[in-house]
Amino acid sequence: MSIHKSLAIKSALKRHRNVLKRHERLAILRKKGTVTKDSSVFNLPKTKTAKKIKKTKKKEEAAS
């Protein structure tokens, strides 16, 4: 039996999304410097979202 959506933990529901909201796109574009605070919020350029890649632990070689 699965857990109801309203009872699930919020942090467990985080996942990669392909579509960003306007304020999220603006934040990314401001970091890049393509949009300033005076720019219009309409006709924004497209932004690519990057998936988080899990880092793999490097195996330590035994010195002896």
C-alpha cells in the first residue's frame, strides 16, 4: 500500500524537473548576466537545466 501524497515528506519529493518557473529562469539568467533587473520578464531566452550527477567515491589504493 502506498502513502498518500499529502502525508509524504517534502524533501523526499524533490526530483529533477525539465520545466522551470519564471522566477527560477530569471535567477539562472541573472547569474549568467544575460538578464538584468530592468529587463522585461516576457520573451526570456531558453535555459537548459542540468541534472545532478552523483559523485562516485574513488577507491583509495593501499600504500603498503
